[in-house]
Amino acid sequence: MAQVQIFIKKVLWKDDFLFPAAIWLISRIFIWAVMLLVAPHLPQPPQGIVPSFGWGVFDAWDSVRYRSIVTSGYEFINNGQQYNIAFFPLFPLIIRGLMNFGLPFAVAGVLVNNLAFLATLYCLYFWVQEQLGTNEARWAIAVVVWCPLSLFGTVIYTEGLYLYLSTAALYAFDRKQYGWVAFWGSLATATRPTGMALIPAFLIAAWKEKRSSTAYLAACASAIGLLLFSLYCAINFADPIAFIHAQRGWRPSFGFDWRGWLNMLLELAAGTSDWQNIQLKNLLHLLLFGVIVASGCILWGKRKQLSNTKIVYCFYAVVTFLLILADRQFINNLLNVTMVLGGGYFLWHLRKRLTPVTTCYGFCGIALLLASGGTISLSRLAYGIVPLNLALGIRLVGYPRLGLLILGLFSVLLARLAIGFAQNLWVG
């Protein structure tokens, strides 16, 4: 047994090539098992379904939009309704290419997203290892694969593809490979709206580092994917920014949605944003939330002494139990706040250790999300901004026990989100 453990440690956890693949495979098996084996045996939730075993568990919500693009093309009328032109074209184009070889939509979509997510881990691993070291690289991809939002690197969404393209573009910029910056950047801007944050990030980083004019040209060239999509919209719908106008179906107005943020924070703390109808359960929720936050702050302050106290594990057990029992709205709000505000905090805290383009892209991405005019899907969109995950992973390098506790909590939330998605419930 000891020899087997030594072999696993050397091969899976020490080898630069096998580590990303091993952690990807373990985490994806975990998600697949939860969605395909656990969810079908749970009671039917209100407004949800009992999923059946098959590819259908990966095909829901935004996946339906991509299916409509692949099978029927884009649709748009500028009347404030939800149209699929809001979804960028590269992901459905690749799926359509695979379907031409006989693959069904669900199989092609799952294959593209999962393989792209695996490629992301390799790209991120070698990028961080080159900049900061091997331990930082391992923790960075551990956070990426076990983050609850990594569910969307498995189902038929664009997270895996966009993470790969944006990470490859950032990596190429740090290596001064400007041809690849333009190539990967243009593909990223053809995949997700948040790809637009890459353009100012490249320009600002090029200015800060006094790069050559080629860096500025590559930054501008990364907008090619966005410009081609805009040209398509102009030709087919006489509206070059139809993809922006279509966002009104989800976000009626642009700008910082302070009311939405206020309601989200109130619901997270007290379980309701309606203070006129406050109930006893809301007061208990507020008290419990305060205890958890205060305990978490105390534990963070004493993180260096975690190995010397048993109370940490009691706290961890209580929080895990509460996360299992918490309702979906609480989980969604918790993830929104944690990903945006928490990610921004760690990014600022580590700004001197990260490369300029990494920091610039992270903050440009957050600014774009805050100016989007809503709070819907904030956690998922923030997860697609790789510096936010990277910053947390690097921060945990010096506190491995705390890091393992956080990854354990992540796995609990990941299982909850996977079950919810399989049951056709909104989870981000």
C-alpha cells in the first residue's frame, strides 16, 4: 500500500503533465456521478424535474439558446425581448462543425466544453508555473476545477471554451507572442461579451510596461472577433450592436444596479429584502449569518494556528451542514458576492505579484460586470474571468490546511449546483 501511495504521489501530483489531467478527471467524474447517478434518485423539487440518465442532464437553460443557434440560426427584433443574438457565435459554430461529422448536439456541446476546460488547466498551469512557481500553479488550477461554478465547464455552456481562449491570450501577452495574442484574443471576443475586457487590459498593460507598438496592434487586433460578429449583425439585422440591444431582455438598463446589489446583500444576510414584512425566521437567519461571518473572520485572523485547534473543524462541519440545507437563493447570492467582491479583494491584495496584464484584465472584467445593469449570473460570469480564480489559488499557497477546508466547502457547493442543474433549476 505504501508503494502505491508513493507511486500516486510521484506520478499524479509531481508530474507537470499528469497533474492537470488527473485533477480534471477526478473533478469531472465527481460532477458526472452527482448529475447522472445521484440526482435521478432524489425527490422532484418544486419547479424542477426528476432527471433521467443520459445526455439531457447537461442540456438546459442557456444550452437551449445554443441549440437554437445551431439548428435555426440567429433571431432578433429590437423590442426588449430575449433573443439568441445575445449569445456569441464561436461556441455554436464549433458545435455545428462537430455535428457535421454525425455527433448529436448534446454530445458535441459536452465534448467541446470539457476538452476546452481541460486545455484551460494546462495553459493556466504552465503560465502560473512560469511566472510564480509550481505550488502556485497547482493551487490555481485546484481552485479553478473545484470552484462550484466549474460545473459550467462540464455542461453545454461557453465557460470552458472562453476560459481557454482568454487564458491563452493572456499567457501569449506575457510571453510577448503578439501574433498569438491577436489570434487567441479575437477568438475570445467572438465567444463571450466579457472578452471585450481583454482589449483595454492589453492596452493598459502595454502602456504600463512600455511595450512596443506591436503590442498595441495585437491588443486592437484582438477585437476582430467582436467586429466580425458586429458586421454579421449589421448585414442580417441592420443593427451592428444587436447583441448589445438583445441584452435588454435580461438587463433592462446598463450601469451599476445598486438596487439589485442592495437586495442581494439583504437577502444574503437576512433571507429577505422586504423589511416591511420581517419575520422571526429572518431575524434568526440574520443572527446565524452574523455568527458565521464573525467566526470566519476570527478563523482567518488565526489561520496560521489552524493545526493547533479543534474548533476549526467544528466550525467547518457546521458550515458544511448549513450549506447543504441552505436554499438556492442563498447559495446564488453567496456565490455572486464571493466571486465578485472576494475575487476583487484577492486580486488587489496580490496585484504586485501578478503580471500587469493579469491584474488589468481582472479589474476590467469586474468593471464590465458591475456596469452590465443587473446581478443575474454574476458569479458564473466572474468565474470566467480567470485572474479572480488565480488570485485565490495563489493566496492559499501559504495556508494549505485552510486551502483544503475551502476546497472541501467548494465540493459541497459544486455538488449542490450539479444536482440543481440536472433538476432543471436555475443555478447561475
